[in-house]
Amino acid sequence: MLLNEAQAALSDLIEALHESLDDYQDNLQRLHHSEIAQEFNGAMNHRSQLVEQLEQDARHQLNLRPRAADTEREDFHHIWSKIKSLVMDEQHILLQERAEQERQLLAFTARCQSYDYPESISQQLDQLHDHLTDQLKQIKQFQKST
């Protein structure tokens, strides 16, 4: 199915959000700091709800179907993160990677917000933007305190 630019942007965002959920799950298994783990778990659960609703509305209102995940790219990023953690402080790397991913997701979200979507999707994009901004602020706080 060929997608228009707005559909492609939303599809890219949804795929990136799913990758971020996988990364959060991986990070929870590697974190040894309970406060950060608790925050990540809460953020992951909230994000999961946002993604589920966004995906459902995209499917119903835009006839947008989910894409298959790029498992090779995900595996590469996972292995690369593990290798870096052998050389550097793992918690520092996890926070750095989380912050970078949140910035990328904010960019994807901003790209989507430049298109005209049905009101419910636009509202969800606004909620997602707020969630990502809050999460990035929280990660920066953790980076300062560790």
C-alpha cells in the first residue's frame, strides 16, 4: 500500500515508538538504580497506552496498518549498547541513549504535527509531545544526579 506523506510520517513515528518500548523493556532488565527503573517502568506503561490508542486511531481513521519491525537494526543497536556498556558506565550510557531516543521521537512527533490529521490523532500527538518532553526532562535530572 502506498502511503501519502502524512501517513508515512505517522507510520515512522509509530514504528519508532514501538522500538522505544522495546528499549525501555531492555533497559529495565539492565538498570540497577531502583528510582530510575521505577520511572522508566511508569513511562513505558504510559507510552504503551499512548501508542496503542494512536495506532488504533491511525488504523481506523487513516487505514494505516502497522509495519514489520526492522529486527536487524534493533539487534545492532542492542549489541552496540551492550558493547559500549563494557567500556563505560552502563547507567550513564542507558540515560544517554534514552535522552537521544526521546529527542528523536520529539522530532518525529513534530514532523507529524505539521500535517493535518483528524482531531483525535492531533490531540494524541499533543499528548505524546507532552509525555516525551516530560520524560526528557526527567532523564536530564537523572543524568545530573548520577
